[in-house]
Amino acid sequence: MVVSIDLSYMPERLRYIIHKSIDLKYPPDHNEAIIILQDESNAQKIKSRLEEILKENTIQDFVVTENTEKQNEITLLKKGDIEQLGIYLCTHCGVAFGSEIQRTVHQRIHYFG
Ligand SMILES: [Zn+2]
């Protein structure tokens, strides 16, 4: 399985921090906007690691989100840009949705299991 991390919304400086911190098996030559993790089966683990990296580097204006349509695609988004992009984030787990209704439906799982 493949997990991809989309850093295209991040400035170069922050991309560099992510590239440096994420311990890639096959590090890319440049600070590419998309990191592809081959043979990675655990998107949740990668997500947690990215959240740690943001914390460790006090990058507070970006959040780690998962694409609900494409599995195993993680995107780092700037908090202020999220609504402009028409993305609604679950306030509990950070999963991204294309509409407020979808998010509301999803958020129920956190309350009712
Ligand atoms: Zn959620």
C-alpha cells in the first residue's frame, strides 16, 4: 500500500522541516510538494507522526487532514485557508469533508460510537 502526503499548501521552509523530520526510507532530492511513502500500510501512524512534527516545531497554523475520497492521502492545510477551499474538518479527528452536512453526519460516530 502507498500513503501520500500533500505538502503543496505549505511554504518551502515548512516543507523542508517535514522532509527532514519524517524519516523517509527513500528521501526525495528536493523539497517536493507530494511525498509518496511506498510500502506504507498505516496512514494513521503517518498522520500521528505529522501531528507530532507540527507540535515539535510549533507550527500552529497547519493541520493534518485526511482525504475522504482518496484513501491514504494526507494533506497539510493552513487553518485560515480551509474554509476558502470548501473543506470542512471534523473537530475530533481532522478528517476532511466536502460539505458541512457530510461532516455533521460523520461527527455523530464520535458521540455514538
Ligand atoms: Zn472525526
